Amino acid sequence: MSRPSSGALLPGLSLTKGSRAPISRQLFQELRKVVLSGQLKPGTRMPATRNLADELGVSRTTVAQAYEQLKSEGYLQGREKSGTFIPEVLPAELGGLAQRGAVPGVTVPPGDRLSERMAQTKPVRPERGVLAQPFNPGIPSIATFPAQLYVRIQRRISLGLIRSGAARCPAEGATELRQQVAAYLGASRGVICDPSQVFIINGTHQALHLVLLGLSNPGDGAWTENPGYPGARKSFALFRLRTTAVPVDSEGMVVAEGRRKDDGARFAYVTPARQAPLGHTMSLSRRLELLSWARERDALILEDDYDGEYRFGGTPAPSLQSLDPDGRVIYFGTFSKTLLPSLGVGYLVVPTRYVDIVSRLIDLIGRPPNLSTQLTIARLIESGAFESHVRSMRTYYRRRQDALHRYLRDALSGLADIEVLNAGLHLIGWLPPHLNDQRVAENAWRRGLLPRPLADFVVEGQFPPALMLGFSNISDERMPSAVEALKCAILES
């Protein structure tokens, strides 16, 4: 059995004994430089206080004081019974001082020629790490994933693929998974499709890019929800479509406003099962109104089944695609919330008349997810284990939601109004109007939390400040401290 890591080997630390500055302060500054320099990667385990004290010839108390100060300012992160680590996210105000992995003095030559499409895209905020941190609204419970069952099935499948001499996965996806997805979506979401209409993809971005590459032209109009998923707007901008921010209310996208703003649009991107981020379910009358518009204008509806499986109370709403007799709806979703986002597996369901063009595109530019992963998911669905997992997770998430709501209600009285949604994996914390939700989120990020500010979803207009507060990955033991840290983030804003 291998011994656990004793922590990173740190570069030379310059400490001057006899200086007017206390050794603990010098050590804090030296370690801060190491963190900012990018010499140690995010997630790297720091040496134990005893080990580092022995190496430097200082007291363990001195090292502990430096570590504690670094933790309090967001440069290090402690994990219970695991040690101290370089955080995935550094304090926001330091972003201009250091870029992890950047080479000093190296810049992009001004003469580099980008395509017109790429030259017009804006820089995006980098992913905030790979770990499931408290309040992240986009990550399911990692701890409750049926890992042993999954690994057992995948091992058997992988051995079978090797023995059979399987060389590669079909570009459109494994036949077995396409069949199982078609059957599952028909039974659980009312989606009407043949397996030939199902394409196995990596996720929402690939779905949008395949559709837009094959079916859009620069200058076409596209409706997006406001507030709504930022990734859709970025995809439309990448393909140089003109976008129209259409407001949403308790019934979903306000179709009449979309007509008023751009009645001739070619696309409408919607999240009808559970609007991202406000959590409303699109009403039947609004769905029929949207379908009527698409029929009249020869438009296409891009239905992102965001959090469609996780509805608390009653049965999940049927898909918009199930109401579409004309082939106007292109439907897509992922296994990111029902299984794991790291698997990188989703599905795209297109009307029959578009099967050929998507097949050609995905063969040219697509890269299917790992074949053994696809076949493992297919086996999970076929055996009933996937559906059983989803049902049990609905109950689990309802309990998580209730627990977090109680803690937030008690701790944030007067600081935030907590809205409980009837579906999905997050609550909404409405902040006092004088606060800036992005600033509050930055403060929370420094403390190892990952709430999402509503401002990230807003295209235009004024919305009250709010935070999307995920509840899926906070244990009972960690919940009080996480809520207290969030309270501090709000108070210091």
C-alpha cells in the first residue's frame, strides 16, 4: 500500500531571522508569492505544518499562524482530515497580478490573424476549478453516485471491447445507447423519436454548435431567455447570429415580447422544463404559443431539457418536443445532473429531415464520448438502475433542499430572502437591493464557495441582486460552516 503524500516540495523560501518582520509574517509573504506564481498547481497539497517547520527550522506554531492567515485570505484551503491545499480559485482582485501557468513576458503577437467569427467573441471567465464546492448550482451530488456499480459494469464492458477487437465508436454514438436514450426519453419525457434521430454528444455546447453550423447563417435572428443561460448567447455570437433577449415570467418565455422585438427570428432557445436560472416551468398555453410562432415563421425551437428529471412533487413536465407535430423542435440534454458531469455525455434529438445533415457534420467534426462510457450508461438504463438512481436522487435532493433552506432562513434573516423552487438543484437567495450580487459572489469564492450571481444570466434590464445556491453537494456536517461563510461574504459586501 502506497504512503499518502506528505505535501509539495516548496521552492526556496527566503526567511531572515533577526528581521523586524516576524517570521510568521515573512513566511506568509513567501508562501503567498509561491501561490500567486503558479509554481504549484491548483489542488496541490501543502506540507504538514510539522514537516515544514522541521525543514525551515522554525516552530510549528509559526507555520500554523502563516497557514491560518493564508486560509483566511483565500490563498490556501483546508479540507477536513485531508490537509491544506492550493485552492482552485484565487482572490478575484489578484487576477491581474498573476495568471496561473502564464510565461512572463510572453504575449500574443498583435499580427496573429483570427477568423472574423473568433475576433468578435469576448473573453470568458475561466472554469472555477474541477472540485464540487459548496453552493455550486450546476453540479449533482458526487458522493451519492453509484460508483461501485458503475465501475463493475464498465470494467466488464471494457474487457469485452478489448477481446472483441473494437477499434472505435461510431461518430453518431453507440447504437446501444441511442436505442436506450430513445426509449428512456419516450417514457420519462414524452419525446417522440426513433433511435436514428438520437445523436450521442459531449454536452449542450456541442449540441448548439452542431445545429447552428448546419442550419444557421450569419445574421439570422435568435431569441434567448432573459435572464437565461449565458452559453446559448455565446454560441449564437460565435456563429454571428443577431440575438434578442426575451423576458421570462412565471409561465416561461414571453412569446409576445419575442414577436414584438424580432418576429422574423430563425431560432428560439428555451429551457421549458425548468427555466435557467429562475426555475419556472413553461405553461402549456405558452408552449403552444411558441410552437405556433415557429410554424408561422418557419423557425426552429432549441429545447434544452435543463434539470428536467428533478421535479419535487408531481411528475416532471413533458417535453416541448412531445407537443410538436411539425418537426420544429430540436431537443437536447445531458447526463451531467443525473450521473456525473465529468462523464461528458449528452444527447441530441433532431427532426427526421435533419438527420442526414447532422450525421454528416458529426462525422466531419464530432468526437463521440468514450465508447465504454456510452455502453456503461446504456447498460445502466437497460437494467433499470439508472431510473432507480434518478428516483432515489429526487428524494435525496428534496431533503438537501429542505435542510439548506432551514439553515439559510435562520442564518440570513434580514440579509437574504430564500426562494425554494419546485425543481432543480438550487435555491435562490434574493439579496438587499443595495448589494451587488457579483461582488457578493466574489467574496464567497474567496471563501471556497461557488454560488452563482443572477447578474451572470442577465442580458439587459434591471433585476434584483440574487445568488443561485446549489444544495446538492453540502453535507450535514459542512452545512453550518458553509452558511456562516456565506453570511460573512454578504456582510463584507
